[in-house]
Amino acid sequence: MLIKEMFKKKIDRDIQGVIIVGQGEETNASQELEEYVVTKELQRHFADFYSAYKKGIVGTTPKMGVWISGFFGSGKSHFLKILSYLLGNKVVAGKQALDYFIDDNKIVDRMVLADMKLAADTPTDVILFNIDSKSESTSKQDKDAIVNVFLKVFNEMQGFCGSMPHLADLERHLSDEGRMDEFKTAFEEEYGSAWEDSRQDFDFI
């Protein structure tokens, strides 16, 4: 018997050495969920996160954010990416994200697992992105840079224009009035191309 045959998984399989948010979700999601190792320290982090997250499900809380900090290479991005799969209860390779944790007994605390199930059963929109790649600001000192990126990504998630907030406001208003499809049809008849393909030229048009 060869040493490599003693392992359950192929040791020469492709393993992503560095986890980058916003990259390769569909390709690597199954492997990331299946092979994610929940250490004792991570058990505590999952417990802390879901305990805080649960407050917004069963009631209300003014605490709307979670800060993940750690040294370079400590697993922040990997942890965040796994959380995004779990919160959205994403279906990966025909299996829901939470089932990867249940089937492999990754979480030892039954109470934490119950909180995870509650969160997974709660409809959630998850937007995972790398803030640097989405930012259009050339100045790191711009105090509104982060807020602008959040607004851009939020608008894009809803199918609205991300680069021009005033256009997103127009699209949102039309959607709220139930007239977005009517507007798109009228625009294409008048201008000759789809709204989504031409809206970046809005000022010129």
C-alpha cells in the first residue's frame, strides 16, 4: 500500500491555498464546506456570532454589525465566506450548506447548532464582495468611500444601476410603482437597445 492510499481523500487534489472573498464561489464552495475544520477556537466564534445574530431574528437589536479581526492568514476571509454560505443556506452540489456541518458533526454544541438552523431557516439575502474590487474611489481618505461601495453593491444585488445612485433611485421608484417593465419596453422601442445595456449613457441620452 502506498502512503497516499491511506488517506480518505486524494492528497493530490487541488486545494485553494488562499481564500479570497468574491472569487471562485461556485467552483470551490463544495470543497470549502466539506473540508472546513471547526477548531475549538472556531467553535467559540460560531457560538458568539450566532448568539448575536439570533437577537435580530427573535427580536430587535440596535447592534447591526459584526467585526471580524485577526492577523494576516488567520482565516478571517475563510470564516466570513463560510458564514455567507450558512446564512443563505446555499445549495451546493445538491446539498444545503448547513447539512455539511450537520453530517460531519462540525459543531459540537447542540444549542449553537439550533441557532444555526434558525438562521438558515430565516430568509436572508447575502451579498459577499471584496470592497477594494468594488470601490471606484481613488482616495483612501474619502470618508464616504465605504458607504458608497455598500450602496453600489446593494443596488446591483437588486438589479439596479450600481455606478449611478440617482439612476438606481429612478429604477427603484419605477419598481415600487410596478412600472419598471413598462419603462424598459418603452425605452427599447424608443432607443433601440435594452435599458440595462444603455443606462450608463443616461446623461447623454
